[in-house]
Amino acid sequence: MSVSSWPERARELADSVLFPAADSVDVDGEIPSSHFDILAAEGFYGLASDRGEPLGPDELPLVVETLCAGCLATTFTWMQHNGVVMSLSHTSNTSLRTRYLDGVIDGSIKAGVAFAGAIPRPPKLYARRTDTGYVLDGHAPFVTGWGIVDILQVSARDEFDDSIVHLVIPATDAAGIEVERLTLIAVDASNTVRLLFDGVEVHDSQVVSVVTDEEFQSGQIYGSYLNGCMAMGVARRAITQMDDIGTDTSSFRLSHSRRRAAFDDALAGRYDMFAARAEASELAMRAAAALVTATGSGAIVGHGTPERLMREATFTLVGAGRPRIKAELLQTLRSDPAGRSGR
């Protein structure tokens, strides 16, 4: 598969496999394992690796956005995997890379991430150094794919030197780990949980990397771009659905292209990534609301596509959010439409 065909193949999978099942996934609260099987078979689990034909920094977000437009629950669960592929591809822990990298690239080992506990000040999840590794105490607020993924990359803040410790652990019940299932307003089939850690010992052999806070924060910029693809994907699907029922979507398509350009500018340092994230979610909300309106009274009946997209757009307002994204979004939502910048 050539580089240029990845976005097109993502569109084919979204339209032929993911979207036709998306409403059922939402109702049933379960993602068919076949969704992950086909993503693995088509090579999508290895997209973030440096093997084979690499994707450019602007191509992976396009693939993620396209798959999100198919089934957000499936894609939200799968997209966490990319961060672990990147981490294992660059770790200096040779034995850890040897143990897991081939499997995460071909999708035979599925991975998730738990980094939200390291972000706040004070952090929610601490790592305390020992002679042989670290001890984890605290909680990881949102961990997606529990019961679906095989391994989990956990990020915790060192309680003494403020560094960020990334570790890989099995995604299974274990001594010292308590699992609390969360019910989400959308993508609930993603099996998102809260993990509580009470004196969990992790050996040095499971450490991916230890980075400074500055390095950790800089790495979040590209992650914010990928997370913004959720909103862009929801907006894309809402626009497509409006096209199907004969609604004029020219203004929405223009807004969508402008917001995609804003993400590209933000990645290049020419625009604020937090503003781009906020504007993408605002567009998703407007597009979903327009779809509900254009659909009419049938849209208020539960378990249909317009209703699902409205909830998914709401999810993007806070899903994978940050305080600065929240501030930008509140400012955007408070703005008089006549005063918008037009971006």
C-alpha cells in the first residue's frame, strides 16, 4: 500500500465497514472485534511506526479524521494505540522494544494509554523511585479500551524531580489496581475506565522513557492535533449526512476546510493549537445541530445517526481536553456569531 492510498483506504473502511455499524455499536455498547481485526489486517495499527511507507505529519490526522467519521467509538479506541507505537519505536529500552514493537505494529498486540493522571498540578498519579523501578500511587482518570487492549502505557509524575515516567504494564486486573467502569454520553462502547493505583510496583524493565515536563508538554501538541480529529470527523459525517438529504452544506464545508488549515498552521507554529481544537469542536456542534434540524422530528427519536452525532459532538467538547482548550472553547461559544473571525 502506497502512502497516497492510506487516506483513500481509510475512507473505504469508514464508509463500507465502520459507518454502517456505528449506530448499532452505540446502541449495543460493544465494538465488534472484526473492526479491530480489519484495521490490523490493513496495516492501520502500524501507521505511527517508522517502518514501511511512512505517513507525513499531515496524513495521519487525515486518516484519523476519516475513520472517526465512520465510527467514533472504534476509532477513539484504536487511536490511543498510535502513541504507544511511537513510544516503543523510540525507546532506549531495547528489551521492551523487542518484546512488544512487532506485535503493536501488526496489531496482534493492542495498546492503550493512560497519561491524564500526569498532566494536572498537582498530578493525579505519582511515580516514586525505588532501587528496581517505580511504585505507582493515585489514579488515571480516563483509560480507554479496558478489556480490549492488551497493554497499557501509563504516564505518572515523579514525586521528587517532577519528571514524567512512561511505563508499559499488562492491561489486566492486578494486585493494587482497582478498575471503575465509566458510563460516557458517547463512545461508551470504548470501555473507558478509571484506574486506581495503590502501591503498584513496576520494574525498570517496563519503563519506556523518563522525560522532563517540558518534553512531555511539547509532545502533547501533536497529540492535540490527533484528538482534534475526533471533532473534525464528527463534523465531516454530519456534513455528509446533510448532503444525503439535500441540505446546502457549502458554508459548513468551507468552515471544515478552514479548520483543517488551522490545525496545519498550529502544527507549524503559525496558529494556536488550543484555539484550533476549540474551533473544531464548535464546528462539530454546529454541524450536528444543523443535521438534527434538517432531519426534522425523526432526529429526536433515540438511536439514530443525527442523535448519535449530536452526543458525539458534545463529547468532543471535553474529550481529551485541557484547561486552555476549555477556556478557548468557552470564549468561542460565548461569541456573537456576527463577530466570529471566520477561521
